[in-house]
Amino acid sequence: MNKTFLAAIIVVIVVVAGIGFYYYSSYGTVNVYVTTGNSDPIYIKVSSVMIHSKTGQWVTISNSTKTVLLSSNLSFLASSKIPVGNYTEVRLVIKSATASIGGINVSVNVPSGVIKIPIIAGGLRVQGGSTSKLEIIMGPHLIMTGKGNYILSPVVTAMQLS
């Protein structure tokens, strides 16, 4: 009876270790940051961050709403464990945006509410058990409409930091 119990414990330990190794080697962590070269503050409220793999699947990094300041410093946006692989595009769902123009805060419209961002320099490579950093560089382009409203039409790219 003791030998059977000991054998069962060893089997459970081996199975748990195997599952842990599989998970560790099959997933990596991605940290997403945003930055800009714009001198006027722009705040964007992001409700979803997704990333597109070369295999054709969209992976959700975050569905939490977060407001970030676009500035010359890196601002943390989201983090998640995702399957290993190569990723080529990021999609941000924008709930709202506000820009400070001449010291006055104005609401900014984001057409379609989605910003699609190509990941340059070969894409983002996520390896098992490691952390990859993705920098989204927004070159905000504010357009004033004939009615006095503003539209955010950014030139955006993303690249792997590490």
C-alpha cells in the first residue's frame, strides 16, 4: 500500500511538472508601451489591446479600460501572457481621446474607434518563458474639421524593444 501511494505521488509530481514546463515553454509575456514625439499632451482611453499573429489569429492582451498620456516617455499600456510566435499587427480600441491645444482640453474623434498598427522590423517575436517589450510610437496628427471638431488621424508604428 505504501509503495502504491508513493508511486501515485511521483506520477502526480511528474504530470504537474510536465504541464508546468509545457505552459512555460508555450507562452511568453508581452508588455505594451506607448510613446509619441508630440509636445502637446494627448490622452487616449483604450478599452482593448489585441495583437495579430502570423498564423492569422487575434490574441487579446487586455480588455481593461485604461487612460494613457501620450508623451515622449514610455507609458505602460498592458501586459499579458500570450502564445509563443511572431506577431505583425496591434489593434487598439479607443473609447475616447482628449488633446490639450493651446492649454485648452478638447475632445478628439477617432474614426472607427480603432487604430491598427503594423509592427515593423520583422514583427514581435515572443519566446517561451521570456518577456518581450512592444513600443507603440504614435505620431499624432490632429485635424480640425470645418465645424471646429478635431479628428485624431495618427501615423503609428510599433517595434520590439527586447
